[in-house]
Amino acid sequence: MSYDDLLEDMEGSLCGRTDDCDDNVLRTVPAGREGLAELEAYWREIRGAAFLPRRRDLDATRFASALPHAFILERVAPGIARVRTSGQMLRGHLGFEARGMPLSLLFTPEGRNRLRVWLDRCFDGPALVDLPLTAWRGALHPPATGRLLLMPLLDHEGKVTRAVGGVFLDRAMRMSRVRFDVNEAAGVRHEKLRPAAWPVLAAAGEPRIRELAEPRRPFLRLVVSNP
């Protein structure tokens, strides 16, 4: 059985055992782009000049408007991350409790393949990743659009195994269970991260690191005078 087949069986089993799969789990999904900006600004603030912030550094009161849309992920294998905790919006999109579930359950089979690639880039880069999302909602409704934000975090051992982010819709709409696809043609933001104190790379033809480059002309000359 493939991983995608396993996810489909997991989703069907969850929906079969709980009433959470009813379409009334969440009647209105509010827009979240302001929350995206707030969460990213806070992450950059606590990162400062460090390589990455740690999971324990997060203070949820500092990004209150993003909380309904936000989640924290744990990487469990290449291309796979599970939800450690999330706001109400993720449950509304899935149709059941998101905690402990793979983030890929939120995506179509085609979207899962793209998600795996970008999850690995987030954790391995590490990198901030901001992906455009679309979700088909039927012939009588316009598609849902929004962004998936992924920002890496360090765990208690200093390893990049956590990420904070969320699903932020462009506009409010009535819906519950949807599955997203990654619309890369609409513009992906991929920011590879490094400590602010790292040396700056030199331009082509110059020494690779300016801080370590030797001066072109010596500052001192030895002058020998023979009487």
C-alpha cells in the first residue's frame, strides 16, 4: 500500500468514527492574510541575529490574530510532518481533529507530492517557505485561495525538526472540508536562512569571503638602509 493510499484509509477511518466530518464543523472560515503577516513578523523578531528561533521561544499571545490559522509541525520523516498543535481553522478544513495527523491530509494527492518537496526544503535548507494554495469547492462556488506559510524552528536538541506556520485564506468563506493543491505558478516565496553574522560572499573574481581577503597592497613595507 502506498503512502497516499494509507492517508486515504486514515481519513476514511476518522470520518467513519466521529461526527467531526459533518459539513457543519466550521461554518465560516475568516480571511487570514493579516495573521500571516503578524506571525511572520513575530518569527523574524524572535529570530533576531540567531540562526533560528527555538520552539520554546514562541509566545502565542504575540500573534493572537494568527492563532486560529496557525500550527506547529514536527518532522517525522523526509517529506512528512505531523501537526503537533493547531488552531480551529485546520480542524475546519480537515473535518476532524488535526493534532497528530500528517499535514498532507489537507492536500489532494497531486498537492501532496508538491508539499513533500517544500517540506524538505523548509527543514533541510533550512528555509522560510510561502506557497500559494487553491481548493476546488464545486461548480457553484469560486475556488478557495490562500497561502501556506512554513517557518523552521529548532527543537530542544538544537535540530531543525519543528516548524511554525499556518494556512491563511485570501478571503472569508463558508466551507468546512476542503483539500488544497499547491499552485506554484502563482508565485512561491523561498528564503534560505543563515545567521545574520555569517560573512558576506564576495563577487565573482574576488576572494570568496571579504572578511578573510588579504589586502591587495601590504600596509607595511620593510625598508633596509645599508650605511
